[in-house]
Amino acid sequence: MRSTLVLLLSTSLLSASDWPEFRGSNAQGHSDATNLPLTWSPNSHVAWKTPVAGIGWSSPVVVGTRIFLTSAVSLSGKEEATADRSLRVISLDATTGKPVWDVELFQITSPRAHRKNSHASPTPVYENGKLYVHFGHLGTACLDAATGKSIWSTQEFAYSPVHGNGSSPVLFEDLLIFSADAETDPKVIALDKTSGKTRWTFARQSEAKKKFSFCTPLIIDVNGQKQLITPGSGVVNALNPKDGTEIWRCGYDQGYSVVPRPIFAHGLIFISTGFDKPLVLAIKPDGKGDVTATHIAWSIDKAAPHDPSMVVIGDELYFTADNGILSCADAKTGQLHYSERCTGPISASPLVADGKLYLQDEKGLGVVVKPGKTFQILAKNDLGERSLASYAVIGSDLLIRTEANLYRIKK
């Protein structure tokens, strides 16, 4: 039985129901799943709840009957902020929630991280039987997804972060690509995904005084050309993912600590520009060089997110400020339809599935909203546990990671 499972995981291609990276198979928070739960609580609609040791805010990755998570487990057994840690990857059986394997990749003398961060915040990415795991400046690795055996690992790319790590990696052809927006000398790095060796680096330049950011890139297609959209402090760059050469860039002055992953719809890139006062920008991605003055289609300066990514449903763009204000705007024009209190403080990115918009706030409150130009809450569901990780979907169920547990929520 085990050999059959190993063979399936090592040779299977992704199905539409898998959730292989941060924000799912389309990398933008959409799922084709239907018949998802509308209501839940700690004692109802729970298929299983599995304790997860350590601290980690990476989101779950789902492939077939396996779930993958990362965590940073204290070596002393005490969870103080400065505890030395074991950086680990865990594989769970999706049916039972029980661990299949749990492996250590690195041991670290723990630097401090922001209270809303962890040493295991980047979400892994899966492809063709391999799981690529990234701990920011602390290390990167490739594992056999079926067995947990390390194929390669590296700590070559150490840098001085601020507040810890955050950017999840992305795959393009034979490359594993991630942002390394450090305190100084921010850059984007591409590794050979078969060996972990450097293939290219891009040095990010901007006018922002604070250089650190945590954004996960997005790969899009513009008129037949692939672009790697990678926001950082003060600038978003569009790169050729094959070699890291710049196609275009758009500046936004002093915006820093950029977190939300870009999204792409209606021929526009949507980004949020980070602290201190974020803007939502809609950018036309068909330019060359510096497009700051020519390719911003529209902007919104109210209730823009610092942390949660955005989502487009039909013609509407939805975004949530960190204080829980949900806004809906026309994606093509930026016309605001509403801005309404929806959740408490929130960091997780939203999910669109089964004709509904799902949000999860930092106290564990899950709010389900009906998409449309008029604000309508369908349900509020309180798990009562701190939660900063984003949703994943498995079959017709939700996966919700809290500070201590992973829940599988059923209808």
C-alpha cells in the first residue's frame, strides 16, 4: 500500500482539486470546488483537528491525499521568541489528519521575528512528486513529497531580514524563484530546481528608504510573453522569468514591507504598496522600462491592505484592510461600490469558492460573504484560535491553520 502511494505521489500530475502553492492552483485565491461548508465551529462540521507542533504561518498545500505544512519547533520545548528552532516539514494524511512523515531540514539559532510572523511563514510549492520548501533567509530545500527524503538543500542565501521571512517561492520551467527583500541589497533569486544552484539574481532598486518586503511573485502571460510580477519596497518590477531581465517597473515612492501577492485580471495587475499608507494600484502590464507615469490605470487610497492579498470575482475587485474593512470596487475603473466592517484584524488572504468569498481573521473568525456590489454577510464562524495562515481547499472541505492546530472543515 505504501509503495503504491509513493508511486502515485512521485508520478502524478496535479488535478484541478489540488492546492499546490500559496493561494492555490491559479495562485490568486480561486477554487473550482463546490458544496463547501457555510458554517462551522470548534465542535461542529469538523472532519478532524490535528495539533501542529511549533510555530508557523505557512498555508497548507494539498496534493491528492496528502497535506504539507512547515513549522519551526523549539529545540528546548519552550516557546519563547528567541528559542533555537528546528525547521521542519510535515506530511499529513488528508483523510485522517494523522502525520505520515515529519522531517527536519535545518536547525537555527533563532533570530527575533515580528509578532505577526514566524520562522516558517512561506508556503511550500509542489510539482511532479517534489515539494519545494523555503524558509526565507534561513534555508531552501527540495524533498521527495512521498517520503520526505531531501533531494537538495541550501543555506547559501543568508541575508539580513527585518521581522523574519515571508515570501513564498514560485516555479517556472526549471527554476525555483523567490524574493529576498532584505534590510539592504534587496533582490530576486532564481535557483535551478533540480540542484538548488543559482541561475540568476535581480538587484531591486528603488527610492524607498526601508528596503525590506515579503511579497510572493506572480507569473502572468502578456501577449505571449511570460512576466514575473514581483513587488518590493518602493517599486514593482516585471521580469523575464527565464533570465531575470527587467521588462518594466512602476514606482510608488516610500511604500515598504509589501506583503500582498499581486493578482491579474481584466488585463491589469493589482497590487498594494505596503506601509505606511498603502495604495491599491491597477497597472497595465504591456509597457517597457519605467511606466510609473504612463501605465497606472487607477488607484485607491482608502482601506488598502497591508497584509491580505486581493481577489477578483467577475468585474469586482475585493480587498480587506488589516483592520477588517472589506472593500469592493470595479476592477476596470476603480469605482468603489462599498467599504464595510467585515472581520476583526486580519492578515490571511481571502478565498473564492462555491460562489462565496471566505475571509479568516487573526482571532479565528471565519466570515463568508456573498459576492456582489452590495455588502452581505452569509455567515460568521468562530474557531476561537489565533490564525494568520490563509485557507486551502481539499475536495469540498476547507483547511484552516490556527496557532496550534490544523482543521479540516466539512459541510
